[in-house]
Amino acid sequence: RVIIPMIQGSIITVSTTIFIAILKVFDIVYVMTSGKFDTEVIANRMFVEMFNFRNFGRASSLAVILLVVVVPIMVVNIRNLRRQGINR
């Protein structure tokens, strides 16, 4: 039998990794929309601002926003793993 507290560290790690991958998805949307960017995600918006509009400031600010969203999630994940004694 598998007990949830035994695999809680794995669940937290996998869910954090999946969340980060979802935020950084670019290639799937680009291929599926044939480069038309009908679907807006933050990574696609950064690409459009940088290469289509040559708006480097806005693209950089979007990258910083992505960083500000991802880093706290990673910090919480690391704290939870250390609290459980998994990362010793």
C-alpha cells in the first residue's frame, strides 16, 4: 500500500515542475498555431514583443514577471522538502 505522506515530497516536486513547464510553454503553442499566436501565454507574448515588435523593454519585463511567479513556488517547494528531511 502507498501512503500519501510517504510520497508527498515527490508529489510536491512533480507538481512544481509541471507548473513551471506550463508557464514556459512556447513551442507547442507556436507549432499548433503555425506561428499566428492566436493563443496567448506569457512565453509567446515575450517572443512577439521581442522579435515582432522589437519592444525589448516589455519582453524583459514579461520575463521578470515570469521569474517573480516561478521563484516563490520553487522556494516553497524547497522549504517543504527540507522540512520533511528529504533534501538532507
